[in-house]
Amino acid sequence: MKLIIIGGGIAGLSAAYHAAKNIPDAQITLIESSNQWGGKISTDRVTFDEVPPTSRGDGQFIIEGGPDTFLASKPWGVALCKELGLGERLHGTNPNRKSTYVLNRNRLLPLPEGLAMMIPSDIPSILRSHLISWAGKARMGFDFLQPAKNLNGDESLGAFVSRRLGREAYENLIEPLMSGIYAGDGDQLSLASTFPYLRDLEIKYGSLARGALTLRKQTNGKALQGSRSAFLTPTTGLAEIVEKLVESLKSKVDLRLNTTVSQISNINSRYLVELENGSRLESDSVILATPAFISGALLASFDPALASVLKSIPYASTATVSLAYRQPDMPRPLDGYGYVIPRREGRKALACTWTSTKFPHRAPDGYALIRVFVGRAGQDIPWNENDLLELAKEELNLTLGITAEPILSRVFMWDKAMPQYNLGHPEKLKQIDAALEKHPGLALAGNGYRGIGIPDCIHSGEVAIEKLERELSRSA
Ligand SMILES: Cc1cc2nc3c(=O)[nH]c(=O)nc-3n(C[C@H](O)[C@H](O)[C@H](O)COP(=O)(O)OP(=O)(O)OC[C@H]3O[C@@H](n4cnc5c(N)ncnc54)[C@H](O)[C@@H]3O)c2cc1C
């Protein structure tokens, strides 16, 4: 069986890995248009002249351009790392400085303790918080009283949380946390496709807070049994996963960088994959692990209806700017993981991670590493490195009072990178699934469909291979 996988991000690499493992006779080709593997996973390990090489972390700054950790509770990330021999290299976030702040009218206020899956479950901590007014707190209390709403269809995340906890709790607390994950507009995002467990809590417990409290007790129980941090990452960055995957695939897969696919069509019930360099490859199966709008463009002549659904999934553009400073240049201690910025604050930045506190080994002793996350759905941001750098410096000046010039900086621009699972997304998935059923040998993977995080993308590659395996066993 000839299999071509298009897209060498984590989803395509995972598909290749699972194909090599589970389909013994497959001839696998993995095609990636850029000059490196990993897609949005991109780690820069930077040695800076003035830092002694004997310093912590070998004197290196470990700068993540895209994702910086993955969720431990979704099993596919940890499982793959263990299979690749990276289990012992996974570590969590700094357990000693766990605070996160929220920007509120230009001040940094601590996030209340006891948030379970984003939902407040520690009532005294909410009562003490200055993030929400007394009227807002009283409105949050309605969550205990109002029964679950009878609802047939989907609802936006913003409408749902506002309905349960009030608009103020949504705007000041939940929206900025959610934005950090989707860079999205909560009033557009589909609850069913983003945080379905919130609706489950409402139905099961009749209250988000009651449900979150129960879950927190269960999670604390697990923590006592020795489970690790909620977020994990390999010691020298997420690129370690990509490097290990590529190493394990080298002898089994035809790996092609700098190769762009321009179109997919079919010929005599086989797939014809046309490349931008004019050559053509034939195969029995194709997995598209490219962003949904690119998969749509590639399939435009093969199945125009499927292509148009794929192209209708919107993506937001984002950028990250990492800046390193000498510690004495920090006007205030970076005593937490950083801060998130609610949309209503009107800033161009979305969040700021204090990387050298969240992951102490990612900056040498005596240096601070900070990452500013820029761009969210529906908001224009400047699209060149210089302006983004200036925007990040301005954010750090406004909020943290930093006036010194960074000793080094790195800007990563991610055009149309974050899929927006907006209202209507579940219906689109149904249409996509129905279309794929009609095309044996064709599968999709990646962040455009059922999860944006790394574990979900790894899983999507595995699920794509399972579809092909099912079809193979049916035709045998
Ligand atoms: C700034 C940022 C921060 C994030 N933070 C986190 C985080 O902390 N934790 C987390 O779990 N997730 C995070 N995410 C999300 C996560 O990183 C992505 O959802 C995931 O990496 C996407 O993987 P993918 O394989 O689906 O797609 P991509 O990584 O986009 O891979 C698709 C690949 O297809 C290639 N390609 C495109 N067109 C063609 C073509 N025509 N021919 C051949 N190849 C083609 C592209 O070059 C690319 O390499 C973050 C994302 C961003 C952008």
C-alpha cells in the first residue's frame, strides 16, 4: 500500500509514525513544504555571547516560537513521548511560583485560586478577588440557583458562561483564559467544539461551580497519588519530540522537505498528488495533515463540496515575541507564570508568559526571558517583525515598567495558525466525515477539526491511520 502524508507538523509526523508502526507493508512518503519538520512546533536554542557556558541550562536560552507545553491530561502526548524514549525528559511547570495575573484596568491582579478547568470552585478566593465587583460576585452566585437550561443545539462560549456566571465573570476571568488557548472570540466560539465539558457540568451538577468543586476534589485526589504538573514539555523544548520522531522515521519513511503539494486528483481509483515542481506521485491513500483551508484548496477539483466546507473553517493569525533581559533590568519580580489580557482591555497583546519563571532552566542564571503573545480573532496586528517587536516592548513597558533594551529578541509570525471552532463547527465536522466516508483511502488530520492542542493533533494522526486500517481490512 502506498501512502502519502502531506504536512510535516506534529499531526503529519504522528500519522507517519503510526502508519510505520501499524501498517507493516506500507510505503510511506511524508511531504513538507517548508525546510523544517514540526510546523508550529519551533524551538530556538540560543547561546548569547555574554552568558558563561557553565551557567544554568548550558548558558542557553530555550525559546519556543509556537507551543511551549502540552496538556498532560490528554493521554496521546505523554504516550507518544514515552514511546520515543522521552518520558524521563518531560517536566512540568515551576511548582514554586504558580501565580498567574490578569490585566484589569492597567493593573495586574492575581487570578483567584481554585480554578478547575477554568471554572472558579474556591468561593472565599473569589470573594477576596478584586477582578470582579461585588455585583458581579453576587451574579456569579446565581450559578448555584438556576437549573440547567433546556437547550437543543449549540451555544457560544461567551453566551453560555455569561448565562451561568454573568457577563463580568466572563469578560474579566474566563474570556482571557480561553483566549490564551484559541486566540478566539468567545462570542463566536462553539461551546460544543471547544469546552463541551462545561455544558456537561451544567447538566450533571446543575451548576458549574458545584461541578468544578467535585472535579477539583477528584483531581486533588489524583495529585496525592503522585500525578505530575498539568502541563508538560521536554527539557530543551518541544522540538525534542519532532527530532525524535524524525529520527525514528528516517529508515522507514521517504521524508521530503521543501516539497509543496499543489493539487490532489484521482486516476483509476488511485490518488494523484501533484507537486509544485511539476512532478506527480500516485498512491493508494492520502492523508492531508495541512491546515483545513489548505486541504480545501488541494481538494478543490477532487471534491468541490468537501473543499468548500474545509475552506470555511476560519483561522486567526498570531505572533510570539520572546525577549531576554538582564535580571537587574527588571523593575518588578517576575513572580509567576505571567499574565493574560482580557479582550475588553483593548490591548494588541493577548498574554505574556514569564518563561524564565515558568520554566527556570530556559534562561541562564541572572537573566529573564519573557514571551509576549500577540493577535486574536477579529483584531488586526502589524505584520512585520520590527513592528511586532516594538509592540511587545511597549506592552512590557506599559504593564511591567520595563524600559531597558532586551539583550536578545526573537519574533515568530504565524499566519492563519489558530483554527476557530465557531458556531456551526460541529455541523461542518459532520459534513466532512460524511464526505470522507465516500472516499476510501483519504483522511484528514491536524488542528482544524477536533482539538487544537498538541495531544489532540497527535491523536488526529493516529485516528487518520485507523480509518485507513479499517478500510484495508474491509477490502482484504
Ligand atoms: C503561537 C502558538 C502557541 C501555541 N501554544 C500551544 C501550547 O502551548 N500547547 C499546545 O498544545 N498547543 C499550542 N498551540 C497549538 C499547536 O501548536 C498547533 O495546533 C499544532 O502544532 C498544529 O499542528 P498541525 O500538525 O495540525 O499543523 P501545522 O503545525 O500547521 O503543520 C502543517 C504543516 O503542513 C505544511 N504544509 C502546508 N501546506 C503544504 C503543502 N501544500 N504541501 C506540503 N506541506 C504543506 C506546513 O508547512 C506545516 O508544516 C499553539 C499554536 C501557536 C501558533
